[in-house]
Amino acid sequence: MRLHQEYRALFCAVGVAWAFGASAATAAELGGEAVPVERLLTDTGALSAWLQAHQPEVFAAAARVEQANALVEQSRVIPNPTLSVAVGGLTVGDRNPTSLAYGDTMNVSVGVSELVELGKRGPRARSAELRRSAARASARDVVAEKLSDARDAIARVVYVRERGRVLEERLRSAKNVAALEQVRLEHGDISGIDHDRLELDAAAAAREVAESQADLESAMADCSTLLLAPCAPGESTMAIVDAAAPLPPAFGDVGERIHTRPDVQAALLGGEAARSDATLYRRQALPDPTFGLTYTKDYLVAAGNQANTLTASVSIPLPLFDHGQHLSRFAEGQARELDFQARALETRALSEARALLARREVLMGKLDALSRFAIPRADAVLKSSDDAYHHGQLSLTDLLIVRREHASLLLDAIDTRYELFTVRNTLHRTLGIGVPTTPPPLPASRTR
């Protein structure tokens, strides 16, 4: 049995060493400055600036805003004039009179025409401006989403490391007890079975530590991938997780907060843009005239033609069959769809916010009970149980149960603190707390 345990411990050690090597390689590949865990977790502005300087998805959102800006400018551009050149009077066959040269029968015309839009530039420009506003809101929503994800990724690294510290302390304690009891075993004061149970308890603690280390490596890899920099907890403790994503003392009107969320506003602005499109399509019933002016140079002056003439023209399309009736219906349908999407977002967020607020109250009560009552009492019970065991007043089974319950309570408190953070962090996302008021700029190094 002991040989089997030694092999398992060896495999755990190899796994942990491999995980450390993989983490070092990942950090080397990422390069650059390490993530300042404590500052980014507790300072929303610093975290937002970090994401806007590193996150490709934020860059993509800023690029979409730039595209929308270009479309706004394009919507105001006047249609280009049309230049036309025509050559006429080219004879085919005999000339009349036959004495005329081929060049004397020709005429050359040069003209310019311009389309004049009636009632269309305004709706088109308004639609482009609304879509630009929607793109800005969507870009802010991308930053808000990444803020929530980044906070959770950083906090998870600290949380898993804190759990690892508790498990490492349990492992050290289990090894110390097993080492002390080895002396008693050699003097025949305890049985070999009791000592084996102590070693099994230490082996179980070692497995938990190895699993915790693997979880930490995974959390660090996820954090590094999201923040594009090496991410390690350092000496950070759960105190910074407790301070992260603070909530305002009063939420005000929860429904109004949700209504102003950037994703909801993006959907509503998209609906308004679609309505402006519908107006534009309906105005296709107004024909856009094309005005033209043509200069003609005529060489057939022998027949009495004028050598130089100007021709003014106007052409008007007849909107008999297509006057935007179907496209306007399509745009109105888009507007209704986006309105319903916004309403669905608000309804879902309102329900989620109420559930999160209720969950927050439950977790705060649980954490208060653990901190003020359960853990202090468990500390006292563990100390008295250790003393009782060494004086022969408590069985080994009871001591192991007390030690496991004590560690379980400490882990439960850490789990509760992390879950309370996730509730706060999700409330930030759900209620739109801490969302930047302006869209992210496109980095200068990414522009051409």
C-alpha cells in the first residue's frame, strides 16, 4: 500500500512540475508586462484602460465605430455628376451633296447631368447617424462584457490560489502529525493501522493540493489568454476579491438602469435606424429628376445647321411599379424585431437582477455566520481535539473528522466569498454599472 502511495505522490509531483513548465512557456510566449492583479481587480478604470490597450475584440468594436463614422460621412455625399460625350452625323453610304467631306457632316456633343434627390438625403443621413450611435453603444457593451470576464478571470486566479493555501496548510499539518506519530509507532504506542490511516490522510491531502495546483494553472492560463499578458496571483489574498466590483449603496430604479444598458440601447437605436430606412424607401415614390446641359458643335453648316448650340434637359423616372413599398415593409419589420429584442433583454436582465440581489443577501448572511460563529468555534474545537488526542482522550478517527471539518469550513468560507464576488460582478454586468461612457478609441498603431 505504501509503495502504491509513493508512486501516486511521484506522479502528482511530475504533473505539478509539468504544469509549472507549461505555465512558464505560456508566459514566455505572451511576453510583455505581467498583469497587475491587485490594481486591475480593484480599479475599474485601470482595467478598462488595459483592455482598450490589449484586447483584440475591443479593437474590433472600435473599428466598427470607425466604419459607422465613414458611413455617416458617405450618407451626406452629393451624387456625382455625369459627363457624356457623343459624336453624330457619321454618314453611311453616299453623302448629300456628294461634294461634302466626311468631317463636314459630323456633330460633337458634350454634356453634364446631375441627379437631384427629393426627400431622401435626410432619412438616409439620420439612419447612418443612428447606426453610428448603435455601433458606439455596442462597442461600449463589448468593453462592459470584457470587464466582467476579466474581473472574473483575475479573481478566479486569486480564489484558486487561496484555496490552495488552505489545502497546503492541511497537507503540512497532516505530514507533521504522521511524522510525530512515526515515533510513537516505533515505540509501540500506536498501531500500524492507525499510522497507515494518518499516511492515507496525508496522501489524500497531497492529491487535493495537486488538483488545486492544476486548477490554478488553468485559471492563470485563462486569465493570461483574456488579458494577453502573464497572469499570476503573487501574494494577493481574498481581501482584494472582497473589495472588487463594489456595488453602490442604492441602486435606484433597477428597470431604468437596465434600460440604459449599452446592449439595450444598441437594439433600440437599431430599431430607430430601421424606421428611418422605411421612411427613405417610402420616399422612392418621389421621382428624382436628372437635369442636364449639353453643348453641340455641328459641322453641317452647309445645310443651314447652327454651328454651336446648347440643349437643356430634365428626365424624371416614373415610379409606377417599384416605389419602395416592399422595402419599407421589410425595414419596419426589422424595427419591430429590434424593439422586441430590446424588450427581451430588459425582461431577462430584470429577472436576473432580482435573483442576484436575493442571492447576494443569502450569501452575505451565510458568510457572516461562518466568519463570526462557525470558523472561530471550529478553530477552538480543532485545538482542543489535538490536545485531547495527544493526551489519549480522543480517538484518531475523531481527530481526523475534526481536521477535515475544519478544513471544509475554511474552504466553504473562501467559496462563499468568491461566489459573493461573482454575484457582484454579474450585477455590474446586468445593471450596467461601471460601463464606460464613451466607446473605445481605435489604437493609433492599428490605424493606417
